[in-house]
Amino acid sequence: MICKSHAIYCLHLLCSLLLLMCSCLHYCAARDTITAGNPINSTSSETLISDGKRFELRFLNISGQSSSRYVGIQYYTWRPPEIVWIFNRDNPLPDSATGFFGIINGNLTLWDESRISYFSISLGSSRSTAKLLDSGNLVVRDDQSGKSLWESFNHPTDTFLPGMNMNANLKLTSWKGPDDPTSGNFTFQQEEEVENGYIILKRGTIYWKSRETGSFNSYNNLYDPVAVFLNSSNSIQSNAGTILNSPNKTTFVPVRNYNNARLLMNSYGQVQYFIWRDSKTGSSGWSLKRSGPRDRCSVYNACGNFGSCNINKNNWGLCKCLPGFQPSSQAAGWDPAVPSGCTRMSRICAGHKEVFLNLTMMKVGKPDTPLSEVQNETRCRKECLDNCQCQAYSYNEANNTRTDGPRHGCWIWTSDLSDLQEVYATDGYNISVRVVASSIGILPFLLQNKLKLSCLLVFLA
Ligand SMILES: *[C@@H]1O[C@H](CO)[C@@H](O)[C@H](O)[C@H]1NC(C)=O
Ligand SMILES: *[C@@H]1O[C@H](CO)[C@@H](O)[C@H](O)[C@H]1NC(C)=O
Ligand SMILES: *[C@@H]1O[C@H](CO)[C@@H](O)[C@H](O)[C@H]1NC(C)=O
Ligand SMILES: *[C@@H]1O[C@H](CO)[C@@H](O)[C@H](O)[C@H]1NC(C)=O
Ligand SMILES: *[C@@H]1O[C@H](CO)[C@@H](O)[C@H](O)[C@H]1NC(C)=O
Ligand SMILES: *[C@@H]1O[C@H](CO)[C@@H](O)[C@H](O)[C@H]1NC(C)=O
Ligand SMILES: *[C@@H]1O[C@H](CO)[C@@H](O)[C@H](O)[C@H]1NC(C)=O
Ligand SMILES: *[C@@H]1O[C@H](CO)[C@@H](O)[C@H](O)[C@H]1NC(C)=O
Ligand SMILES: *[C@@H]1O[C@H](CO)[C@@H](O)[C@H](O)[C@H]1NC(C)=O
Ligand SMILES: *[C@@H]1O[C@H](CO)[C@@H](O)[C@H](O)[C@H]1NC(C)=O
């Protein structure tokens, strides 16, 4: 009725109201997409929030640093908001600049008010839209074809999330430090040609292996549910669970909900598997289920060749050269952080009297020669002595039918012994290391008394 009499005013009012609502929708309701010409910037608090409010993409201040220098994705409701992805980890925005993150000239780009670009990805399409999904994946699609042009899930930083696909091209690279997202020393990736096998590389060299296969000391350090998590997009899952096949062993992993899981390659070199626990009583949070390497002796070849790791010792006693060996790098002393390994004090097969150090309960890296079936230890030792390259042998009496324990027979190492660990397991390997008698000094006396190596180590320590 009012409208009839004051039609024009009323229309005006309606329009203003509509406009207000529109702008309110624009500013009040969070968006989850970025279109060309519609970036988010570091001066406003505007962020992208995924549809189901699980993840948020925003300019980030990382602990202690005052201004927004990174664009990243973090959990939206789970606190503290763990950062799962960073766009410009190696190209931070300077403190003083105003940053813009969006699509410009066919690129997904972070730029500043002077149009300097800090990080840019060419999308190969002039019209596209980026959308933050509830999985935490930022997906850029072509507006016309709907084809995916780029996805953050194919370019993770240090975190693996449910829905990612751990293939040969996927790597997790650690942060440099807990507060520094710059690419760090450690990467986590598949191990080529090892089914469900993963490795951590430290600046390109092997730092940890999830599994070792073969007939010698096969092991599996990867918690089976993690193996399923990492390979969930490939593996065959029934309603009840997943069958994990590893050589000669089949494990069944009951069905799990991985939506609340994440895997982190942390800056200290550990890959960590977390589960989010929701609790009504107020102690919700991330619970660390597994880490690898699980201890300092589980680092691959932790003490270097001919160095032996003992987890019961403190930091500086962790690594020790076997008797008759000395640190390869004398100048550096013995630094467990930089295991340079050990070298022989005297060469074998050079005409000196030689003896064998008998070590029990050892972990040791694979021998480089195939198993030979000999009748007794005397034969095995002779095989070693007959070969100038032979560094050590292991004769196993036990006819062990387990696939992951010591195998019956005679093993010969002609290359350096690696990955040694003492008091590893009661069913570890017994190995006999060939050394020149004089290089173990006081030994002739001790040898006659058949003292165990553990005593020798005490004497020589
Ligand atoms: C930053 O974004 C907000 C919200 O979209 C906008 O109001 C503001 O003008 C933008 N700032 C600059 C410098 O473009
Ligand atoms: C980041 O730091 C800047 C400068 O101190 C501040 O204006 C901004 O609100 C901070 N942003 C967040 C998300 O804390
Ligand atoms: C778009 O990105 C490509 C490389 O990704 C770069 O060569 C090109 O200069 C960028 N264009 C703009 C306008 O930033
Ligand atoms: C993932 O699982 C499938 C099916 O079980 C298997 O064939 C494939 O080898 C696995 N991939 C890796 C990398 O282990
Ligand atoms: C698995 O079993 C087959 C035959 O049963 C055998 O040839 C092979 O060496 C075994 N592999 C391992 C890793 O034990
Ligand atoms: C990464 O490597 C460098 C050079 O070896 C070293 O100085 C630094 O401490 C390492 N960082 C970590 C976290 O291990
Ligand atoms: C190691 O064992 C062999 C065979 O049992 C024995 O002859 C030798 O003396 C032992 N060596 C030491 C250092 O005890
Ligand atoms: C070990 O086996 C060989 C045959 O391979 C045999 O000649 C020798 O007598 C055996 N030695 C012992 C101590 O049993
Ligand atoms: C290792 O040696 C001990 C005796 O020192 C023996 O009881 C054990 O069976 C040996 N282990 C293997 C795998 O041969
Ligand atoms: C080991 O044990 C199996 C049966 O458990 C037997 O068939 C095989 O001949 C044994 N091997 C040796 C070398 O004793």
C-alpha cells in the first residue's frame, strides 16, 4: 500500500536494500573461489574458505614474523591451524609490500602493488577459476571446458592429505625449520621399484627406508595403515578393508576413515603420521601415531660403514667404530650428525695374522653376494678367507622359516659393512668381521680367553 503511493521511493529503498544485501553477501559470506581480476590481498583479512569450512587459503604470518609473507592453506576450524601447503615457500613477499594472490594474464600469481611477481604458475588458459575444495586442494579449472589446469595436490609442500596420490612424481619436502617454510633438507618419496616402499632423502642421499626386501634382512618400518593411506587411490579396498601385499606376506588393514589423517615430513627429518581426535571433553587435537625414523639408530646407515649404532648409548656414544677400525674423517672427530663411517687400521689380505670379531644380535645391511649353502661354519669362514675381498661372513645354523629373520646358510660381504646396529634383536644376525690381529692391539690375550665382543667394546671405548 505504501508502495503504491510512493512507488519511486519504495523502489529506491528496495534497490538500496538489495545492494546492501549484495555487498554484505560479498563481504560477509566467505568465498571459496578466485576469478581473474578478483584477487585476495594482504591488507584485508579476506580469505578463501572451503565450502564445508575445513580449509582456508590466506596470507600467512608465520610465527614471530610480523607481516604476511606467504600464501598458504591451513585448517580452518582445527586449532592450532596447521599449515598444509605454501604457495611461495622459497619466494617470500617482502615485509613492506602489499601482496595480491590471484589469476592474472593466464597465470596463478602472487604479486605486489608494483606488479612485481613473486611466484607464478602458467595456466595456459586465458579464462580460469581457482577453487579451494574441502579436501584442502586448490584446483584451477578452465572456465569453458571445466578441465583442471593445475592442482595444489600435485605440488605438495611438506604435507600429504587424504585424496592425494603418492605416485612417482610426488615428493614432500620439509620446511627448513619449525618456523621457516623455505625448502629444507629432507624429502619423502616413493622408492623406485619397491612396492609400498618409501624413502627419506637428506639432500639427495638416503636417510631412511620404509622397507627392505629380499631374502636377507627384509623389514618393514611403515605402519600398515600409513601404507594404505599413501596408496589409497591405487589400492583395492573392500568394505572391510585393504589387503596389503608385500613379498611373501599379506597383511589385512581394516577399513579406516582417513579424513582426519595427515602425514608430515618435518624439518628434523622425521615423517610423522597424525590423526585428529575430536573430543567433547575439550582435549581435541592432533595425535601423533607413528614417526620414521623412530630412533637415531633407525636412520639408514646411521653410523656409516663399519660404524656400529647402539641405541642404549647417549648422543656421543651412539656411534662407535668396530674394533680394528677408526673414524674415516679424523679431523672432524666423531660427530654422530655427520657419520663419515670407519676405515680399517690395517689392510686385510696383506700377509698379517687375521682374526674374526664375532658379533651377535646385529642388524646389518645386505651382503653383496648370494647365499652359499655350506655344511658348517668352518666352511663358511674358509670361503671368506679364500677371498681377499671378503670383509665379513655370517653363518646361520638355524633353519629359520620366517621370511624376516636370519636365513640358514653362509653369507659373505665383499663390500663395506653398512647399517650396523648392536643389541638390535635377540634374533638378529651373528656376523664375523675379518680384521688384522695387530690392529686390535690387546686382543691376542683376550681372544684366547674367548671374551665376547661386548667386553672388547668396553675395553676399547
Ligand atoms: C584488498 O581486498 C579488500 C577486500 O576485497 C578490498 O576492499 C581492498 O580494496 C583491497 N585492497 C587493495 C589495496 O586492493
Ligand atoms: C600479519 O601481520 C600484519 C602486520 O603485523 C598484520 O597487519 C596482519 O593482521 C597479520 N595477519 C595475520 C593473519 O595475523
Ligand atoms: C606467467 O608465468 C610465466 C611462467 O610461469 C611467465 O614466464 C610469464 O611472464 C608470466 N606472465 C605474467 C604476466 O606474469
Ligand atoms: C598400490 O596398491 C596397488 C594395489 O594393491 C599395488 O598394485 C601398487 O603396487 C601399490 N603402489 C605402490 C606404489 O606400492
Ligand atoms: C618369496 O617366496 C618365493 C617362493 O615361495 C621365493 O622364491 C622368494 O625368494 C621369496 N621372497 C622373499 C622376499 O622371501
Ligand atoms: C640442513 O643441512 C645443513 C647443511 O648440512 C645444516 O647446516 C642444517 O643444520 C641442516 N638442517 C637440519 C634441520 O638438519
Ligand atoms: C669367533 O668365532 C670363531 C669360531 O667360533 C673362533 O674361532 C674365534 O676365536 C672367535 N673370535 C673371537 C674374537 O672370539
Ligand atoms: C664341515 O664340513 C666339511 C664338508 O663341507 C667337512 O669336511 C668338515 O669336516 C666339517 N667340519 C666340521 C667341524 O664339522
Ligand atoms: C647366534 O649365536 C648364538 C650363540 O652365540 C646362537 O644361539 C644363535 O642361534 C645364533 N643365531 C643364528 C641365527 O645362527
Ligand atoms: C629347513 O627346514 C625345512 C622344513 O622346515 C626342510 O625342508 C629343509 O630341508 C631344511 N633345510 C636345511 C638346510 O636344513
